[in-house]
Amino acid sequence: MIFSLSGKNILVTGASSGIGRQIAIACSAMNARVILLGRNQERLDETLASLQDPALHLRYSADLLEYDKVESIIKDATGKTGKIHGVVNCAGISTTLPLRVINMNKMADLFHTNVFSAINLTKIVCKPAYIADDGASIIFISSVMSVVGEAGKTLYGMTKGALVAASKSLAIELAPRKIRVNCISPGVVVTPMSKSSFYSQNENTLNQIRSLHPLGLGRVEDIANPCVFLLSDEAGWITGTNLFVDGGYTAR
Amino acid sequence: MEERIKNAFQKALEVEDKEIKLTDQFRDYEEWDSLGQLSLIAILDEDFGVEIESDDFNEIITVGDLLKAVQKRS
Ligand SMILES: NC(=O)c1ccc[n+]([C@@H]2O[C@H](COP(=O)([O-])OP(=O)(O)OC[C@H]3O[C@@H](n4cnc5c(N)ncnc54)[C@H](OP(=O)(O)O)[C@@H]3O)[C@@H](O)[C@H]2O)c1
């Protein structure tokens, strides 16, 4: 069986970099029409250029924290592509902060970007005017930190756990409309985000992180492929799950 | 600035009463550990708007060295 996204319109946030970029590429390779969202226009254009048949797809450079502007983008996009069959909420930021330096500003920043902006976008896309009438698949890119811990990951883990919790109730609430809602929880994947993390700055700490992944660190393709599956009709009976794609990180 | 840097160490290592001297080699502090280092880096970023690359940080030995590094970057 080959998973196809043919005839589907898929919205990907965080498409200007790392995992989100590869998800967009994989969706276009499976014949989806992709709507790319990110802040950095130049890197968004690079993603667009690497898609199959770039002219087919749309890209919008926007800050998802400007909550009130999101609907006009969705309206414009669906006006051009038709209704949306899949959303991958991949935009996010990370941090490693010991408890002693966590403060209200940092908590607010992380929650706004990682949680509130994704729920806001999902709320808008799920309006009957924008979502496909025969159902859709919504994915939140969470993290292994949603269920396990590391020193300094309290704040990041709180936001990723919140996405898992939200996806469960959304799965129930939206099931009557055949909208499936799932999370993917990656281990450490080599991207600009992980490369700028403190553990990548020195060989010792990077080796420690490597040793936590029995199959080695992840590649962006490792996350994009299961994403394609969850977006496809072949995953039609899967909702409310949190799929770990972590090279064995959580097997211990 | 000197006082603020000393305070940054006190905050990062949670040792409000400890006397911090410019000549101290801070990695010798009993309280120095990886969480302390992460905290110090977070404080430099938030309170001073300064980011110090890991390689550069490794060359900073004393509290006074850090003061100079922060002054250079701010
Ligand atoms: N890499 C890992 O090891 C790892 C592991 C587990 C989970 N994850 C999760 O996977 C997702 C992608 O991570 P990545 O490694 O691919 O990171 P990345 O390369 O840093 O990409 C992050 C993306 O999020 C976008 N973004 C951030 N804030 C935004 C905002 N306010 N509005 C619009 N877009 C925004 C960025 O857009 P611009 O660049 O245009 O600003 C960028 O496209 C994140 O949710 C992350 O938490 C990553």
C-alpha cells in the first residue's frame, strides 16, 4: 500500500525550517497541495522552491503570535486551494532553563508560541467554512519531553505536555465531524533548533544526548514520514494518540 | 556593571550571601555545576542582552573575565 495525499490541501506551520520544512516537502512528494506558514520569508521561499511543482503551493509569512491576523490568511488560502484536509502544527521554540531562572515572562513566551498559537490556528481552521466536509487530520508536533524529563526542560516539557492533553479532548470533540487529532513526539532531531541547543555546543554533552537514542539522533525525514501517514486516509481510525518517533529514547 | 555581574553569579548559583570577587575562578565554586552554568547564561541573555558562545565561555576563567566579556558585547 502506498500512502497518498493526492487531492488534499495540507497546512504546515514552521515550514521555514527544520522538521516543518521536511514535512512540507514530504507532503508535496505525496501529491498534496501545501500551504506553508512561517515568519522568515526567505527561508519560506527556499522551502517552496524545494517542493514538487512549486507553483501549485502557497506560502504566507506571518507571526502566529499575531492571533488576530491568522484568520485572514486561512481565508485567503482556502479561497485559492479549497478547504483544508490536514494541518501540521510544527512551529515552536525550545529552551533549557533551570527552575531558578524560570519567570513569568519566559513561561508566557513559551506557552504563547508552543501552545496558544497552535490552538488558535486549529480553532480557526476547524471552522466549517475552512475544513473539508468529509473530515481532516490535525497533528501537533509535541516532544518526548511531553512525558519524560531532563534537567532544565520543565518549561518546554510543560508546553509539549499541554499539546498532548489538548489533542485528547479535541480528538473526542471533533470525532463526530471526522476530524482526527494526534500528536507526534520526536526525540532529538538534527535541525537548526537542536544545533543551537546548549548540548550541541560541546562534544561531551552531545555524546550524552546521542547515547539516549539507541538508534542515533533523528533526521527530519524520520518525523516527516509518519506525519504523512497520519495525514493520509490510511490512518483513518487513528485519533487521540501520541506517536513517539524517538529512536528508542522512551523505550528505556 | 561589576555589582550586576556579581549578582548574576549569586542568582545563578542560588548563593545570595556569598562574597563574589573579581579574581575568583568561578568553576572552583562548590556550587558551580551544569545547572548553574545554564542559569548564568540565561541571566546574561535576559538581564544583559548578551550571548556568549560556548567556545568563548570556556576561555572565561574568572569573574573579572566575564565582566570584561559582557562589557565588550553590550
Ligand atoms: N529538533 C528537535 O530535536 C525536536 C525534538 C522534539 C520536538 N521538536 C519540535 O518540532 C518543531 C519544529 O522544530 P525544529 O527543530 O524544526 O525547529 P526550527 O528549525 O527552529 O523551526 C522552528 C519553526 O517554527 C517557526 N516559528 C517559531 N515561532 C513562530 C511564530 N511565532 N510564528 C510563526 N512561526 C514560528 C519558525 O519560523 P521562522 O524560522 O520563520 O521564524 C520555524 O519555521 C517544534 O515544535 C519543536 O518543539 C523538535
